[in-house]
Amino acid sequence: MMLQIENLHASIGGNEILKGVNLEVRAGEVHAIMGPNGSGKSTLAQVLAGRENYEVSGRVLYEGKDLLALSPEDRAAAGVFLAFQYPVEIPGVGNLYFARTALNAVRRHNGLEPIDAMDFLALARERMRLVEMDESFMSRSVNEGFSGGEKKRNEIFQMAVLEPKLAILDETDSGLDIDALRVVAQGVNALRGEGRAMLVITHYQRLLDYIVPDVVHVFADGRIVRSGDKDLALELEEHGYAGIAAS
Amino acid sequence: MTNVLSSEVREFATKEYQYGFVTDLDTDVIPKGLSEDIVRMISKKKNEPDWMLEWRLKAYRGWLTMKNPRWQNVEYAPIDYQDIIYYAAPKPKKVLASLDEVDPDVLAMFDKLGISLAEQGRLSGVAVDAIVDSVSVGTTFKAKLAEVGVIFCSFSEAVQNHPELVKKYLGTVVPRRDNFFAALNSAVFTDGSFCYIPKGVRCPMELSTYFRINTADTGQFERTLIIAEEGSYVSYLEGCTAPMRDTNQLHAAVVELVALDNAQIKYSTVQNWYPGDAQGRGGIYNFVTKRGKCAGVNSKISWTQVETGSAITWKYPGVILQGDNSVGEFYSVALTANHQQADTGTKMIHIGRNTRSTIVSKAISAGHGQNTYRGLVKILDSASGARNHTQCDSLLLGGDCGAHTFPYIEVKNSTAQVEHEAYTSKIGEDQLFYCRQRGISAEDAVSMIVNGFCREVFKELPMEFAVEAQKLLSVSLEGSVG
């Protein structure tokens, strides 16, 4: 089992947002988590990645280890990646430099030699093609002045560079037009594979036309209320969240 | 090129200030206190001509009528000017015939600072004037520079060997009574660097001065004068360190730059005086007057400063844009951590037509640091077509520090264009978390974000200096993330 979440609770400022999440994800699987705004989907993503503002209880095992005991950077080094819903801008820090620093930090943590600038450039070129990013984005500052779609592509580019074992995509489709959605999905699909699991958090069914999940979960009021195969997403589309939660 | 603050020699991993050691040198020290007799004694020790002594005495008498300014946005206890030693010099064992004869203890001290005074050493691209306490202890590459007519020597030597140049330019940019500390410096200055670049010469190497305060209770009052004749170019670097002590020490320097027609001076500073400890005890008071005059047409003066040290930094390197089409630039990174205070910025005085100035100020505050940008852009009625662009940005780390901006703009010519942009940001938790989620440790992330913030300024520094500045920032910020 890659990820095992048992009775996970999280609150912020006394306000409980996750109210007992249970979830199991195997290597190679893609799980979609769908739910209305404010249901706690993004909180789940943040808590799994190690955001520190939450009071958390319950148990999360990642490859058998206690994930909640690790710092965010140690989780990243262990192969957990979060594609942010709102990627931040870092003025003056080159996009390529950032990606290389991240990769080398992860490599160092895992006892590997750092990758040099020339080798990294070749790697970055190849991974940028996956998400059809222009090379001009290499030298621009991280996300600074990027459009919404460019930021999301950049997240997938970073994911492709870091090659995580568990990728959490937090509303990667929000704010994307249909072309950008196709490109982002194509990048994600290229990274699907045996050893890699993905949690795709989304509000809309349309992303799942491009990234076909193995399992779909419906999230409501801080927990998973229903799980099923990909057809559950279509059912949601038809009846809405209210219909599903009530049934 | 290599640099005055060499990186290879040093280990940047420690959190403590690393240049805080004291070297046991046999030092010639005069009694504490300030009076006309002390001024005469300094002048006599330096074997100065009468005109130089007269100049000092006039400055001293002017200083007596002036008051310690209190308008700056920094706090410190009153300075007792009678409790300072105004002259301290490592005793030369004999008269030096060449640099090889510099006191081995002095050479060892500079080696420890990462600066080789051996000309065969790694510093092949940089000529260094090394100043300890009140005097210059050696200047490298003098002979090689002389081949192209460049004069690079200590100020004391210039007074002896090039009196006509000193007389002609001294005090023309920063007058004796310009301000309280400039007047004090004019009275008691002990040494400094002197550079003269003749007409049409592009100085073949970087010139640099390395300032070191060693003796306790001394003030350092040095004076630098750089003259770039018509069509010449020079890049000048300045670095500074001091031992760790519980008491504050005063550093009141004056720097004057003169650029004639089509000449260009690039002046870079990496200031790392002892900043005091985490509780705010000790540290250097860095009260400095730096000014350049673009006297000729199409001349250009650029100041680039990275200020990470000192308990208090108080300086406004400015440019008087007198020649038509002349250009003034000011690029600054000022960092205040622990209890450091900085009130720094620039003055751009536009006199000539179509003069242009650019100001980029980056202030970083951490711990209890207080950082103030204060800048004056003055456009006189003669300065038709003058333009200024000012950008001053502040970055706050944590909730106990502060950033302040005081821009002063005076425009007397309606054809002038003046732009001012300012913003303050915090290193957000969002930025930090983003970096950490990618595997980058919090400390490395802060360093990366801060360096990104400073990039516009660092790119103005000579390359190795820029590398040095980045490391310096990282070290100064260690422990700032809690």
C-alpha cells in the first residue's frame, strides 16, 4: 500500500475541516477526489504535504512510514509532490534554477550526487516538451507574471522533473481553458505508471475526461462519503453533489 | 577576476561573525580625545605640508560649531568624542622598500581575512590598498598600474607625491563642512585610498581598498578620492571588517569621486563591519559621506552597495549630475538583522541637461532590525529633460522588524520626469511552504528568496563580489527563520 489514511482530522483556529478521512491508495493507481467548494479537499492536500497551520490527528502511513511525523521537505524527498492550486511567485529566482535546486535537494536527501547544470538543462528541455512549455520560461522568475494556465503547466513540469511516487494535484484544472487542460492532462498521463500513485482533486468532471481515474471518491463536509469507479464521476455530473450526498 | 573578499578561503557555515578576531600588532597609538593639538599631532605624524594642516584645522573649527545630527531614523546613545582614539597605526618595523617587507603579522592578518597582499598570489586581477586602523599598510600592483599612468596609492602618499592633484580636488565634492561627520573626518582623517585615472585610460584591473579596524577604542576616519579624467574608466571595490567587541566603534569615512567628460566610475561596496551581537551589544557605527560628481558631459557614476554589517549604517552615496547627459546610478542592498539599524539611500542632484538617474534600493529586515530608505531626487531648473527612476523595495522576515521609506523629491524644471515605485513584502509562509514542498529546506529557501529579491542589485556587482555578497546574505540571515 502506498498511502493509508485512517480517521484523519484537521482543524484550523478551532474550526474542524477534515472530519475523519479514510483512504487507501496503491502504487500505480489514480484516485479522483471530487467535491463541492469548501468541503475540505484542498485541506486534505495541504495536510498530506505538511502545511503546518493545522492541528492534525489520525494516522497517515506512506509506504508504511508515519507521514505526519515528517517535515514538508522530508516528505518531498520521500516522493510526495503537491501541484498547488495557487502556485506562488518567487521574484528574481529563475524557474530553471528553482527546479534544479529542488531536484538536487531531493537527490542529496536520497544520497545521490547532484545533477550538474548541463545535464539538468537536457532533462528540463525534455520535460518542458511534455507540457508544451516554451523554453523562455526557463529563465523567467518562478511563476512571476505567468498566466493561470502557465502556472499550472509549470507545476506539472516540476512534477515531471522530480518524478514523485505520490503526486497530489490540487484543482490543477481550475482556471484552465480547454487547450491548456488538454496539455496539462497530457503531461499528467505521461507520468502515470506502475510505481506512481496520483490523487487528483477536482471540482469538475471534465478533467476526468482526460485523466481517467481508477477510483473516484466524493468528498463532502470533511470526509469521503462515497467511492466508486470512473462512472461515479459521470453520475455526479448528472445529479450534482447534493444528489450524491443524499443518496 | 578574483576579489578582495575571497570566497574559497572561507568557511561560511558558521553562524558567528567570522572576522571578529583581533591581531596582536605592535601599534603606535596617540592619547584619546580631540583638540587642535590632536589634529596637529596627526598632521605631524603624517609629515604633512602646511596647507594640509591648515585644511584640517579649518575643518576642526567648523566641526566645533556643528551639532551631532539627530534627524536620522536610528537610535544610539550620544557619542563621547573625547573617548575615541583618533590615530592608531601598526608600527612598521622599518621603512618599506616593497610590499614583501610588510610586517608578516599584518600579512597574516589579511591572509586570515582571505586577502592576499602577495602580488604573485591569486589576486592577479585586483590591486588592493590595505588599510589597518588609521593607515595604509600596503598597496599592490602600483608599478603595473603606473605603466598606464594610473596612480593608486594611500592618501598619505598622495599628499606627499601628488599634492597638486589632492589640492585641486580635495573637498570639491564633499566640502569640509558638508555635515557633522564629514567635518570630523576632514579634521582627523588619517589615511585612505587615492586613485587617479589619466585621460583616455581604461584602468586595466579592478582597484580595491580593504578596511580593517583592529585596535580597540579607535575611530576609523579614512578618506578616499578618485579622479577619472576625460574618457577614462575605473571600477573600484571596497570591503570592510572589524573585530567583535562589546563597545561601539565609530567609522566616519568620506569618499569623493570626480568624473570628467565621458569618464565612468563604478564604485562597489561590500560592507561587513562587525554588526554587534544578538542582544545588540557592540558593533560599528558606520557614518559615512560618499558622493560623486559627474563634472563632465556624458560622464557616469554608479554606486553599488551591499550593506550587511555595522550596528548602525548611516550613509547616502549620491551623485551630483553637473555635466549635460551625465548618468548617476545607485543600487543598494541593505540588510538589518538582530538589533542592527540602517538609514541609507542616495541623493541625486540634477543640474545638467538631460541628466539621468536610476535608484534601486532593496531593504531586508530580520529579527529586530530596522531599515530605512531615505532618498533625495532634486532637479534644478537648469536640468531640462532630466529623468529619474526610483524603485525601493522592502522585504520583512518575521514580525519584530521594520521597514521605512522616506523619499524626498524636489523638481524645479517642468520637463523633468520622476518616477517612484515602492513596495513592501513579507517572505510569506506560502513562499516558504512552496519551496519546502519541493524539497528545499527552510533555511535554503529563505536564502533563495532573499537572493532573488536582491538580484537586480547583485547583477551590478563584479561577478566574484556578487557571489561573495550572496554568501554574506545567507550567513547574516542564518537563524532568522523560526
